[in-house]
Amino acid sequence: MPSSETPHIVRSYEEDLKRLRDMIARMGGLAERQVADSASALIRRDTELAAEVVSRDAQLDALEREIEAFCVRLLALRQPMAGDLRLIVTSMKISSDLERIGDYARNGAKRAIVISSQPQFASLNGFCRLAHLVQENLKGAIDALVNDDLARADEVWNADQPVDDIYNGIFRELLTFMMEDPRNITAATHLLFVAKNLERIGDHATNIAERVHYAISGHILPDERPKSDSSAYAVVRPPQ
């Protein structure tokens, strides 16, 4: 991270920080692919792709451990200060967010396998939109870190409400389908969990953007961010 205090005298230290950014970018790219493939497996009812997503999750776990070990080494050997310290600590936290995103993608893929064996009773257009939005936010958050882009980080931090709006719509629609025909309950229940997984991925993308804001500026964003997940209060009227 470029520092306004003093330039780094040791070239290898600059290379270490660049390597750290590259590791986060690599892990972020894999997480993005996991989310995209998990959603694609659901929509296309592709059980082979879903199984690939499940098996690839170990790569994210390994990358998280690698990044954590590298950050601990930098803290011990370089004794970083100011912006460099924020970057290193933030990178450790972001790798944890990315590992959780991978878990949600894996869980979605597992449920996609079950859903593919059930009759299709509803359009998955909402899932397409939801997956696209969370992928965009995740990519934007990682790009903000790699490029020191404060404006992009703030843009992602403010972009969670559309994700919640789509999730709320899916939630209500699936509850309605379950009430109308009990035969839909199994598939709809799994779809509810997939939708929640995607909504949580969106939350973690926002968390990453918040961490990037701090790493670049040194300032912590307010606790409350624009959010409109109302599923906890949803009420669906029985069909007349």
C-alpha cells in the first residue's frame, strides 16, 4: 500500500506487500468463481458442476492458512506501522471473510444437488439477479483493495440494500409456493437456504469493503449500513 509517511527502503519489503495483495486477489478470484459456479449449478441443475464446487472448497481453506501465516511472518519480521500495519491486519480478516464466502458457496452447491432431483416449480430468475449482484460486490471489494480504491470500497459498502430487496422477494415467493402446495416444501426449503447463503455472501462482501476503507483511510465506517433484510418479520397470508 502506498504510504504517505515514508517510502520503503527495503525493496524486499515492497515485494512482500505486493505478494500479499496478489495472494488476496488470488483467493478473491477463487471465491468469485465458487459463487458463480454454485449459482450456475443451481440454475442449470448441473450436479457435476455442483460437485466440483464442493471439492474446490479445500483450496480456499488452504489459501486462508497461507495468507494468515504470511501475515504473521510480516508482522514479526517487518514490524509494520501505519498504513502497512492496517493492510496486513486487514488482509488476515479479509481472508477469513473469503473462506466463509467459500463455505456458503459450497453449501449452496450441496443443496443444488438435492434441488436438481426435485420437480422445478418456480422461476429462478431472482436467484440469477441475486447471484449476479453479490458477485459484482465481491469483485468490487477485492478490486478496491488491490487498487487502493477508496471510492470503490465505499460504493460496495453502500450496495447491500438491493441484495436484501431481492432476497426478501425470493423469501416471500418461496413461502407462498410452500403454502399453496405441500409437495413444493422440500425443494423450496433448500432454495430458501441457498437464497440466504447468497445474502450472507453479500454481507461478507460488504464487510470486506468496510475493511478496505479502514486499510486505506485509517477511519472506521459507522456501524449501521444501508440494509433492508426484512425476512425475520415476513408474514405470508394463506391463499383464499
